[in-house]
Amino acid sequence: MHLKKIITYTGFAAFFLMAACSNNNTPVTPVAPPPVKVTVQPVVLADAVYYDEYPATVSPLNQVDLRPQVSGFITGVHFKDGDRIKKGQLLYSIDAQLYAANYQQAVAGLKVQEANLNKAQKDANRFHELDKNDAVAKQLVDNADAALEVARKQADASRANIQAVQTNVKYTKVYAPFDGVIGISAVKTGAAVTAGQTLLNSVSSDKELAVDFNIDQKEIYRFTKFMNEKPAATDSIFTLAFGNDIYPYPGNISLLDRAVNPQTGTIKARLIFPNNENLLIAGMNGTVRVKNNGAVQSILIPYKAVTEQLGEFFVYVPNDSNKVSQRKLVLGKQIGINVIVKEGLKNGEKVVVEGVQNLREGAMINTTATPPEKPGKN
């Protein structure tokens, strides 16, 4: 009796165990995630006006360091620091007493040599007259001619010495080499200066100033085209910015440097800006803004639609099945809230602009359309 009960209970346990195992092996059908709510927007084909920007430095077109050409003591400073000066204006005086005395001595020396030359000429003439009558030795005639030649050379040397000393007298006055602005004087009245060494001051032109910046060698053709155009055609192309402030007058391209720097692959370009209001000062650092070619239409999308992965840029593009696929892009200049797409999208396509962070390749979406943003300017 007990044996039958045991067998019966064992059978029931085996049945329930098999049933449990059978239930665990039943495949579970996965539940599909709900569609992601997103906002889509069509791409825009528009005239994208933007500026390429380059760090730049303001430089004078003409600048010179003033150094004395004679040694001595400064006897006069004939300007105020920072003055605007005219070409030929007297700037510094150096004590000229020693040089004036040397000049007078040189003049006196020339007179002595001219007297010697006159005597030697008369002696030579007399000996030649005697030689015609064969009344003097030939050697004496030759000696007289040699003495005359020596006297001539000595007189020429005295004249050259006068010119040198006279030049030193002129160099005791330092004049402005051109119109411009002069800096803060490095010497005061009474200071000793040495010829060719002591820095007196610096003068630079300021009515027009150069703005120098470096461009990539790939842009040489573009900037060469600017140079070949008439200045009026490029008036609105080149502007200069200092932070958020834009210099009110446009510039024109002047030149490209003679060669590309082989280490950086760049070449220096120079613009000329007017400075009639003296708003620019040499040495200022700013940003050159070069307007792009507005005649070329560009694909624009909101920058917030772009995702970045390992240095590459992507957007999500919806298809007819309400799914999204990831599209790789090549981006251009950012213009306000939009960005130019160089490669990867075509006019008429749409991109996801809201809900991007919740998407993956092939995800189902529930879309809401939004009108495209107007292209901005930068």
C-alpha cells in the first residue's frame, strides 16, 4: 500500500517537473520599442553669406629706426613724443662744434695744398721752357713733373676730406625721412650718442597701414584672382575685426609674399587699409574677414542636427518606412545656428533636428515637421 502511494507521488512530481521544463523552453517574443518622437526639417539651398577669418597683425607700410651718423651730445630735441611729423622736419641736434672746427681746418688745409699745387705748376712750366733750349738736365724736368703730380693728388685729397667733414657737419642734424608719426624719444637733451649704434627714435607712416596674415597655399589661386580684380570690385570683400568691433573701412589686397613657407605650407598676404581717422595703430592684433563667393548656393542644415563620432560628422535621415539611417557628412563653415554641408546631402532631403540623442541606425520614428530656419550671416 505504501509502495503504491510512493509511486503515485513520484509520477505526479515527474509530470509537474516536465511541465515546468516545457514552460521554460517556450521562446519569448521580444516587444518592439515604441517609435521615437523626433522633429524633422528639410535642408535649405541658399546663398550662404559668410566670412573666412584669419588672425592678422597691423603693420606700417614704412618704418625706420633713427640712429645718429656722428657721435656726440644731444643739444636739441625738436618735437613732442607721438607728434605727426613732415618729411624734412628737424628732429634732433647733435653738438656740431668739433665737426665745424674740423671743417674749417680742412678748408685751411685745402688752401695750403692749392698753394703748393700753384708753386709746383710754375716750377714745372719753368723747367719745360729751359728744356726747350736744352738749358737744363732732363732729370730736373722729370722731377718737376713728378712734384706737380704729387701736388695735384694732395689737393684732390684735401677736397675729398672737406666733403667728408662737411657731411659730418650735416649729420649733426637729424631730419624726418618721410611723413608719419614719431614715437617716444629714447634720448634726452645732453645724452651722449654713438654713431650707428644709439637708437634715437622710430618713425612710421600712418595714413595707410598694412594688415598681414597667413593663408594656406591651397588658397593662393583664390587670392590671386582678388589681386587681378579692380579695387572697387573687392571693396566689400576684406574687412578687419577687433573682437566684436568691425573696422568701418574695407581694405584692398596689396600682395602675396614671394614664396610659400615650406614648414607650414602657408604664404603671407597683405591688405592695405586707410587710416585717415587714426583708428589703427601699428602692432595691433585683429582678425581679417574675407567674404565668400556669394554667387554659389550651399546646402544648409541646423548645426544641432549634427552628431560627431571619432572626428566624423553624421545626421539621421528619415525614409519612407518611418525609419532613420545615419548619413556621413563633410561640413563647411558654420553660419549662425546653421552649417554648410559640402558633401552628404541633397536639396529636398530631410534631417532629424530634435530627438537626435535617442536615435540609432534603423530606429522607428514618429515625426513632426518644422519649417527650415532662415540662413544666418557670420
